[in-house]
Amino acid sequence: MLAIRGLSKSFGGVKATDNVSLEFADGSLTAVIGPNGAGKSTFFNLITGALKPDTGSILLDGVDMAGRSPPDIVRHGIGRAFQVASIFPSLTVQETMLAAVGADQRRASVLYRRFPLAETRGRAEHAMELLGLAGKRHRTAATLSHGDQKLLDIALALVLEPKVLLLDEPTAGMGTEERWRMIDKVQELWETQKITVVFIEHDMDIVFKIAPEIIVLCYGRVLATDAPDAIRRNEAVIEAYLGTEHHTGAIA
Amino acid sequence: MTELQAARAGGALGVPRMETMSRRTLYLDMLIALAAFVVLAILPMVFGSKALLDFVIRCSAFGLFATSLNLLVGYSGMISFGHGMFFGLGAYGFGLLMQRTGVSIPVAFVATLLITAVIAAVIGAICVRLKAIYFAFVTLAFQMLIHSTILSWASLTGGDQGLRGGIPRPVFLGIDLSNHHHLYVVSCALLVLGLLLMRQIAQSPFGYTLRMIRDNASRASFLGIDVWRARFTIFVLAALFAATGGIVMALFVSGAYPEFAYWTISGEGIFINMLGGVTTFLGPMVGTVLLLTLNDTVTRLTEYYGIVLGVVILFFAIGLRKGLMDFAVEWYTQRRTQAGERE
Amino acid sequence: MDLDALTGCLASPACLVTQTTSGLIIGMLLFLVAVGLTLIFGVLKVVNFSHGAFYMFGAYFAMTAYQLSDSFALAMLCAAAGTAILGLVFERVFMSRVYGADVLMQLLVCYAFVLIFDDVVRMVWGPEFKSMGMPAAFQVMPLFIAGGVVPPYYLLLIGVALAMALLLGLGLARTQLGKVIRAAAHNPAMVSALGINTGLIYGGVFALGGMLAGLAGALAAPVRSLTPGMGFSVLIESFIVTVIGGMGSILGALIGALLIGLIRSFGSLGFPLFTEGLMYLFMVVVLVARPSGLFGKEVA
């Protein structure tokens, strides 16, 4: 279970994250939405260690992650995929996955073996298949299409077998059809892998269709956390997105 | 994406690469290494010229150095301007140990590597955390500092005259390094062994960790990798191979000179890498042979070696923009795709 | 090590004056070279590893011009003009091709030209050490300040360098051209979109940097010996200065140069064999404490 308590982060005078407290139950699927500048990516950055929070705690199964380094947090089981696919351009898909599982530096065998151990090879293989990349295993990452690169990015996060998977705008930069395929994939992963998934998303159709729980952030604060129908009717949320001019009722 | 990464990504061809991480390639590498050593060992019987043997010995020294530099530059993306300091330290360390203490050659060899490891660890601890251009400058500063120390500590190092008096070569295991032929075989053995070990490092999971750090250090740390530790480790390992090159050089010239620690060694190392190409493992070796050949031929023809070398560098840097082995690989993959298309 | 000589000097006003002045001229010459380097880096984002060659050409141009014309002023002008033109051509024809490429490429292109230029000088002027000699106007009695010896030429040198520093500082801060240059350093695309020819700016900055180095060479010619390899040691030292002072900072170049000059001159008393080593040690210490230099900004 991932519990966030009183998380805050300021840059200069700007509160990017303002006293955020949330809970993510094991195996839950949650969408994080909010207008631009709401602090969604900052929120992810704080959880994954890219930024150090000013105050607050990030409890993963009771262990506080706040202020730890990214490698440390990853080892405890929080994985992240990026808005702009963050991959290794010169490695092939297969090399990427094998390198990721083989990178456990605590073993001296990383120097004298030529290949990762059998059980870890299996993990790499499995992750490739899950994301549908097995057929492209020998393609160099730089030559993959944008969508495939995003899949590879997610595969990288998954292959370390995290307890919590954070997806930062998995459908960013995609056309409508590709978007649905990607989100179907995300849903499929969530259902089969039984991990906690939290994803940032801008496409409201998608969010309202698949997320059982939605969190709305605005100006670094949690505006609402609820099921889709309740969010749709939430006045404060409507106001945040559309402004105070007209409330015709529901969003989307 | 830098040009380096684009080159490694197979350029615009997008040609899929072959399987690289498997047991088969280890055995293949060992086989190639054995074959290469046999060929080199037989060479003196076919071509008896001393000049050729000398050339190969020099190639061994510089080849080890340049390939170790490629571990830093090509595989890890760490551009060091001061790597030559370890070449110099290897030469002086070995020379001094042999001259001043009565130890045998293998012991001096190991001791030199240990001393180099310690010095590399200290320098690495200071430098590795620095960002790219600052890493380059500070490593250069350390090299010049070491060079200055060598020059001024004349009582120990002989100052600008270098270590004089030759290097004692007690026989060990029936090998007499004052015999030129023995020296030749040992140099070749060190070269082949060194290359094989560096190849293993490059192709091991650790080697791929380095590639990941080179391509995207931030993402690597989000995979649980301690980036600093990996960089530090390869910095020290590369230093050891550079020092080995220095030891071969010291044995070859029977001494050590301040030039071995001068920045031009680092500059030549970088040039060799560009000449041969950084995208293949043997690129630096090819570059070494090319540079030494160029060196020898041009100095025989004209005293204006600088202009010729300068023009050659420009040709590669501006005209070709990649090294020889890069071309070879591209040409080969292009022919394969064309053959594939024709079928 | 000769610490007695050092402490003895620090206690004597005469020695202090002599050593400080000598440290100042070393520093000022270094400043002129280093400021060009730092400008080129600040605006063009490229490290000009061939910068020492401009210093060398400045000295040789000045020597030849003086030998032909007997006028020191003319010699300096020729040197400055010559190296400015050289800088412009070099930048437009060669350097502009490697902007944005790997640092290795830039390093290699510059290294190639160092090799070529050194040999060109060797071919044209010969490999031996040459000297220009002190111009007649300055063959006068040295000044005695507090007992220390100060050749008047030194004062000219320091004066010219300081004037340059002032001109540069004010020029970049106050004039329209200066603003354009600084803008181009921050956002070349924007400056170009405003209709300003960035190519010309780049060429101009390189020419300016080269000219400053050439001027330094010309000023150094009467008091140093000329040799084809003279560019290199100046290059290394001016690197140290720019790195210590912070790449892209003019003030940093000035402070760094003065520090290095003083370390050199006093250091050569106390550590005659390890003087260079002192500089590198100082550089290491500064960089470890402040990797971007004393006045530098963080480079992404």
C-alpha cells in the first residue's frame, strides 16, 4: 500500500505540491488528472526520488521513501514510465531488457559473466511479451516508432517487478486509435500483473472510461478523489477546468 | 541523440543487429583471441625484420591504452582528457620498481597495477562526479600535475631526462625479457589477454550498464543503478589497462620518459579512437595501427609531420566524420541489406 | 623547494614590487588570451583548443612587421589585424562546421590546426628561437619603485591589457552590439529570427577572441622568445585561467589570470622546479570546491 502524508514541495515562492495526502490500495488503478501546471509531474517526481520533498512522508508498505535516492526507491518497488519515452537509443529492445535485469550491481558476476542468469533472462522475455515487443527484439531502440518507444519505456519500468507502477501520460503524443490501444494495454497489464497502477492522463474520455478512481490535482493541492461519476459532478473540479463562467453540469 | 549514439543505432538504415548477449559470443571471442595470438607469435618466423617486431610491440602498448580509453569514451560516455597519466604512471612505476627494488618482473607488474589502482581510485573519487566538460578538464589537470611532478622530482624520476640506466630484466619462468624475441611474444600475449579481458568487461552485464549510463544516465538511475559507482569502477579498470600499456612501453624503450605522461598521449589516444571508430570494439586497435603507420611513414618522408597529420585529422573529422571501422561496419550491413532485398 | 627565498622576498619591499609586477604582466598577458577563450566559449559554446595559435601568430606578425617598419605601434596593429582576420576565416570556414558536434570533433579539428599552424610557422620563420628585442622607445632606464625594478614597458603592457578589459566589459554591458552578442549567447535562434545575421556575430566574436590573443602575443614579443611551440603552454595556462575563473565570465578571466600570474611569479621563487605543478594543483583545488569556477555559471 502506498500512503502519501502531507507532501509538500516549493520552488522559490511557488508551492508546486501543497500538503498532499493520498492513499493507493494494493492492486488499485487510479488516474491523476488536473489542469496544466497542477503539479502532477512534480507529484510523480517526488514519489520516485527525482525531487526531494520539503515536508511529508511517502510510505510504501510502511517504509518511508521520502528523500531517498531514485535507485533506492526503485529497489523498494516503485517503477516509473515517462511522459517522453526515456530509453537507451543505441541498444536493441532485447539488449535493453536484458541490461535492465542484469544491472543488479550487488553481484560481482556482472563483470565476469557474459549474460544475465537464466531466471532473470526469463523476466526480460516476459516483459517483452507483455508489451508486445518480442517480435521487434533486435530493433535498435532509436529506430522504433514513437508508440513502441513508449511501450519499451513501460517495459523498462515493469521488468523490475515493481509493487507500484507510475505512468506519466502513457498516451502522450499519440493519435486517437493508438491511444486506445495503449490504454487497453495498460488495463491489461494492470489486470494480469496485479500491481498498483497510477497514471497521469489528459484525455478525459480515457480517464472516465477505465479508471475506477480519479484524483484531481489543482495548484498542487488535491481537489477531489472519487469515482468517475462523482468527479464528473464535482463543482470544484468543473470550476477548475472550465472556469467560473458556465456550469452546464457535467464534464465530458 | 549525439552522432555517436546515432552511429551506434545503425544510422538511418535501422538494420536489426544480431544477438549480442550470449554464451556463444564469449567462446567466439576466446577463439579469435587465440588465433590472433598464434598468428602474431608465428609472424617473426615468416618476416624476420626487427622493425616489424618493434612495430607490433609499439602497437601493443598503444593498442592497450587506446582500447582502455574507448571503455571510458565509447562505452561509458566519459570523455577523459587525462587518461594518458596512467600510461605514464605504469611506465614510471614499473621502471622504478625494477630499478630500485630487487623484485621479479611479475611481482613488479602486479605491484605497478596495484599502485595505479590506488591513484586512479583517488583521482576517480574526485573527478567522476563532475559533469562532462569539467570531468574532461580536471582529468587533464591531474595529468599535467603528474607530469609536472615527474619533471620536478628529478631525484626519483630523472627529471626531463627520464629514467636512465635501463630496466633490469631478471629471468622469470624461463622468459628472458632482454631477449627481443621473448619481449615480442610477451607483449603480444599482454595485448591479446588485455583485449580479451576488456572485451569481457564490455560485453558483460556491467558493460551494458555502462552503455545505459552513456545513453541515458537519468533513466539508468531509475532502474536502480548507482551511476557514480559504475563510472568510478570503469575509471579505475580502464586505468589498469592503460598502465599495462605503459609497462610494455617501458620494457620496449628500457626506461621511462616524461613524454609518456604528457597530454599529447591523451590527445593521440582520442585521435586513435576517432580514426579507428568508436562503435566497434576493435576500432581503437585499427586506429593504433593506422596512426603508428602514418607516424612512421610520414616522419621518413618529411620533417613537417604536423601538417600531414593535421590534414588527415581534418579529413576524418570534417570529411568522413567517423572512423574506419565505422565505415567497414556500415558498408558490410549495407551489402547485407542489399543482398536481402535482391532475393 | 626554496622557502627561504620566498619568505625573504615577501619581507623585502623591493622584491615584492619586482615580483608583483612580473606577476602582473604574466597575469595580464594571460588575461588577454583567456578572455578571448572565455568569450568564444560563452557565445559560441565551443572550446577553442587552437587559441594558442593566435597568440603565436600575433607574436610572429608583430616581430616581422617591426623588423620591416621599425614602428612598434604599426607592429601591434598588424598583429591585431592579422589575427582578427585569421580568426574570422578560421571560424567561418572550419569551426562553423563542427558546432553542435561531439566535443571530440571540435577538439580534433582544433588539434589538427594546432599541428598545421605550428608547422607553417616552422616553415616560414624557421624552428629556432627568435627574438624581437625591445623597441627603441622603451630602451630606457627602468623605474625604481620602493627599490624594486619596473621596466616602463611592463607598465605599457599592463595599461593596454586593463584598457582592453574595460572596453570589453563596458562594451558588452552598455553598447547595442554588446547586447546583441549577449543575446546571441543565450538564444541564437531568437536573435536570428529577429533578422540579425548570427553567422556574422559568431565570426565577429571569434575574430575578437583571436585578436585579443594576437595582441597578447604582440605585447609579449619584446619580452619573450618566439618559437613555433609557444602557443601550447599559453593555451594550457589560459585554459586553467578560464576554468578557474569560470567559462564565459570576463571578470573571472581577469581574477583568475591575476591569481595565476602571482602564483607563477612568487611560486618560481619558492618552488623553482614545481612552478607549473603549483598552477595545476591550484586548479584542481578550485575545481573540486567549485566545479564551474569562481565566477562561472553552471553549464547544462
